[in-house]
Amino acid sequence: MIIQRSRKPASVVLLATCAMAAAVLFMGGQSAKQGDGPSLKELELAIADPDAKPATWLQYGQRLFEEKRYAHAAAAYARVLAIDPYERQANLQSALALALAGDADAFHDFMRDLILRDPRLAENIFGRPESQTYLTAPRFVSLVKQAHVQAMD
């Protein structure tokens, strides 16, 4: 004789667990957007350590970026890129910070170098709103074309 048991209780528990996990992930994302995590002062203490990890510098740059201190954020991202020039998040954030800082020369030089390292990322950055004010200048038009050609390879 085979005893059949209802699977409803197990599926309800599974569904409730998934809902709770989704809520925790959602709330975690919300709190990060509201500035939770280490304060700028805590991060400044952390980067004072000569052995500060690139992740700490990345987090410091992000905090500066959130505070609209774009030139300082770009300098923090440069510390990450000095260790790993191909770190995608640092390249993206650095380019955006330079664009928002309004330093056309620094943004141009960075993007020229980025095209050699990651042309697809450079092409993506040129498509973002932060870059649009630069794209009418001939030197940037040339870079956009170069990024497009390199990204196709």
C-alpha cells in the first residue's frame, strides 16, 4: 500500500522562504542606496593603511562619488587601477567621475587609454548621459569612432 502525502505544506514553506530571501535582498539593496556602510571618515582611516586593499579604495571612491566629489573619486579609482588596470568597475566609475568633474582633458586622456584596455566598455561609457556634453568636440568624435572600431574586433 502506497501512502500519498500532500506536498502543499512543503511548497508553502519553500514559497515563504523564497519570499523572505527576496525581502532581505531587496532591503539590503535599499539600505546600501541610503548610504549605509562605512562612513567617509571610516574609509579615510582604512585607506591610510599602506596595505589598504583595492576593494577599500573602490568603496572609498564610491562614497566620494555619492557625495559628488568627482575629482577625488577619480583619484581613488586611480589607486585601484594602478594595481589592476583592467578592473572593470574602477574603469567605469573613474570615467564617469572624470566626465562629471568637468575636466575634459583628463576625461579624454582616460578614455583614450581605456579604448586600448577595454574598447567595449569605452563605447558603453560614450553612450551614457554623463559623456554627452563632450561628444561634440572633434577630439571626442574621433575617440568614439576609434572605440567603435576597436569594439568590433
